[in-house]
Amino acid sequence: MLTLQCHRSSARAFRSFVSLACLLAAASTSAEEVVKNWFKDPYSQVRFGISACPQPLGPYATHDQMLHETHYRSERGLRCYLEKKCTKPSSYMYDADIAEAVRSRFAASPKLKDTSLWITGQRRFVWIEGCVASTRDRREIEALMRGVPDLEMLIVNVMRPGEPSIPYRVLGPGQKRLD
């Protein structure tokens, strides 16, 4: 008798567990998808002049995107060292210093004050994304970044307010940034 009662309570508990799991699964499909800076890549805003500028997604990614990128990041980071282009064992080890140099250049310059710009650093590349007041601002950004130590590539994705398409990734519908 005791054994039978134990089985019934186990079956009841199992049914409760399955019901709860189904409810959680249904709730998660309607919940926000979290994006996070999984690899702690440098990301910061360096100019604040245009309030209506869409914030770039920068290094933020979903959990699935992070898992997909993990192998490629280790391969790309090490390749720099193996090809004798880097003295550090990973190109990602340069990013904090490069990002600090970029931020310092913006802080020291009186130019581009009427822009809203964010920087992202990854594997000795820097992305500068955001909004500019005029088309000549792109050239100003490129000139300001010339000679940054260890910077391998600069990618400038900017738009003017009111343009119909955004040239960089932004937070998608149903996504929530987790810092």
C-alpha cells in the first residue's frame, strides 16, 4: 500500500512538473530575448549631440549568437599571433587599450560635438556607429582615428538624422539589453 501511494504521488508530482514546464515554455516564447555583451568587448558612447539617434547594438548578442561566435573568436584571436602580426597571444587582448585611445582622442577633440557616436572594439578593429550632422563628419572621424596604436581596421557606420535606413545593427523587436 505504501509503495502504491508513493507511485501515485510521484506521478502527480511528475504531471505537475510537466505542466509547469509547458507553462514556462509558453511564457518564454512571448518574453523578451536577452542580448548581452558576453565577451566584455569595449563599448561606449563618445558623443551625445543628437538625442534621436538609434543606439547601435554593438557587441551585444543573444546566447545562441554567443555560442556560435565562441569558436570563431578563438580562431581569429589566435591567428594574429600565429601570423606574427601580434605580440600578444590574442588580438582581443589589445581591445581595451585601443578603445581607451579612441575615447581619449574624442575627449581631447573639439570636433564632432554635434554627433552621437558609439565605439565598439573587437580583435583590433574599431566600429564607430551613430549619427552625424553632415557627410563630412565621416572624414573627420577617420582623420581623428589615424595613428591609433595597434588599430588594424576602422569601420565607420554613420547616418544623418531622418535617413530611412540605419547602417548598423540595433536592438530588435522583443529584445532586451542586459548590462
